[in-house]
Amino acid sequence: MSTQPFHVTDSNFEQTIQSNRTVLVDFWANWCGPCRALGPIIEELAGEYSGKVLVGKLDVDESPQTAEKFQVFSIPTMIIFKDGQEAERLVGLCPKTRITDALAKHQ
């Protein structure tokens, strides 16, 4: 697993969540201010959870099918997938501790 967030797309999404036990996907867009503010936290988490949780970013403009499938209507939205299924969802700009608390429940 990488220390940088994994680039998740419509084409690799299913394989990504099915082939990793726990995955955190940040649904974001470049034009979204809160998404950009969350970016450094997501990068920190990718490094801190390397080997334990795959941390990925999915650009909703580049991959709208997956965002629509999971009814992501507000960004940033972070979804934790465990064993291929949605386990928890965090919507909005969250403090790092809220994200780490959520990840701790699903490792």
C-alpha cells in the first residue's frame, strides 16, 4: 500500500474495494474549497495507515457514476468500506480525530 492517497476512478472502484479489507474513499472535486482543505489530512492518513487501510481519493467530476451509485450529493464525503461493503460515511469537512475514530471502529 502506498503512503500517498490512491487514485480511485469509476473503472477501478469495484476492484479497489473488493481487494482491500478496509478502504477509505474521499469523494472530492478540485473546485470544492472544503475538499481542498481536507486534502492534507487525507494525505497524512494515507501515510499513517499505510499497510492497514487503503486511503483513496475519487474525483466526482472525473468519476460521476460511482458518486451517483453511492448517492454522494455533498462533498467532501468520506466512505469507509470494509470487506467490500459501506461501513460508515462522514460528510463535510471533518477534523482528523473524527476520521481516525471512525477508522478505528472498522480496522
